Amino acid sequence: MARPGAGGALLRRLRVLAQLPPAARGAPPLGLRGPAAAAASASYGTSITSAKIKVNGVPLHYKQTGQGDHAVLLLPGMLGSSQSDFGPQLKSMNKQLFTIVAWDPRGYGQSIPPARDFPPDFFERDARDAVDLMQALKFKNFSMLGWSDGGITALIAAAKYPTLIHKLVVWGANAVVTQEDLKLYNAIRDVSKWSEKIRKRMEEMYGHEYFAKTCEAWVDGISQFADMPDGNICQHLLPHIKCPTFIIHGGKDPLVPQFHAEYLHKHIKGSRIATPSSKKGDHFNS
């Protein structure tokens, strides 16, 4: 549950951390230079499809772009959407290597109705929706890039559907809720205390009433995990994640202390982690 609306800058950094090809970092594709590079960039695949498809009885909105063999699903955070959280990635990721899908979970973005709710299994429900969306779009297997709540959803999906998930990148995610976390969550319950910039963006997308009501409901929804043994969200599933996993922690994340990223790294076998303590020039810690 990283800071709402903070995904853009971190995701731009992610393209470097994940060591994507030069084209994904804004360089001309396939090593072209000069006029050839300009022509290639102009036709590199800027078209982004926006559509809805019914999944588990709910019309889910998604954006899709690219024609690469490697399918990637981008999962937004709390109150986020495909456009608000992943606009730069939909525009700039390498569209020859990747087919990129960014979705709006039920009750978020343009996947309204239904209104967003938070039953005890809402993360499992999102994981099922996400996987079933990609299956409905005819992707046999795919990677997941998830941040905040989307990261938790991706962790659950990777554990429960191991034959479908190729690779996993998560940031701003946690597997448990502690008493320290509860204090951080309740500090954002009142949206009038949010920064004006982020609050205005959310109100433009949802309207004030839906935004405020859904934020309060999210705080109540995520807080219910504190009543579980050890504050468990998905800690019991981490040993079942078999795909290559990259965990990122942002040093200025105000909602997710670094120990959560370290916990994920410790309990996901073979995972790699990037934190502010990583050595300069070395983006991965074993």
C-alpha cells in the first residue's frame, strides 16, 4: 500500500532497475540511429486500446498496447487505475518485446460499477479477476508488475496460479499488517488531509464523495487483516511462489516500512530485492 498516486516516478525508475532493453528506456529501438531511429520511433507502436470485457460477472476495463511475445499485466495500487498509475509505461515500454495490459480492478477507474468494496477475501478476488482477465484475453502465461495493493494481488496470483505467471515484480507491497501499519493507514483515512495535488487528481477521477467513502472503506478493509494471526494477508502463500521475483522498496514510501520488503525477500525463495541500502550500481541484492 504505497502512497496513492506515487506510482509514476517509481515506475519510471523501475524500467531501469528491471534492466529492460534500451528502447524501453527511451532509446531508439534495435540500435538504430539518426533518421532511421526517428522513423522507427514514430512507428514504434503508440496505439493503446481501451476496452471492457466481462470477467466473473463484472465488466472490467483495461488498456492494451504492444505486440511482443512477452505479455505483462500492470496492477495499480489502492484507488489507482490503468491510466493514473501506468500512463508512462503504457506509452514507453518496449512494444516489440512486450504486450502490455493495464487493468482497473473492480470498483476502480473505469471498472465502475460495481462500487468498490472490501470483503475479507478482496485480495483473492482481485487475484482471480486479474488472472481470469488475462485468460479471457487469450494469454496462456504472463508476467505481473504490481505496486501497492496491486503488488499484494500479484503475490497471491503468483502463488495460486504458478503455471500461469512467468515473472513477478512488486513494490510497495506487504504480506502482513502490523500495529505500526494501522497507525499509518488511519493517518490517511481523512482525505482532506491528503496533499492537494493527489487529492485533486483523485477527485477528478472519482468525485469527492466516492473518493472519500472508498478511502475510508479501504482503511477498514486493510485493517481487518490485523485481526488475523500474525496480521496475515498472504504470508502463508509466499513459499508457493516459484517464478523469478524482484522486490523493490522506495526509500520515501510513507505507508510501507522497509521491513515488509525484506520480509517478502526472506520468504520468497530465489527472489531479488532493491532497497535504498543497495550499493550504487548494484540494483539487486541476493
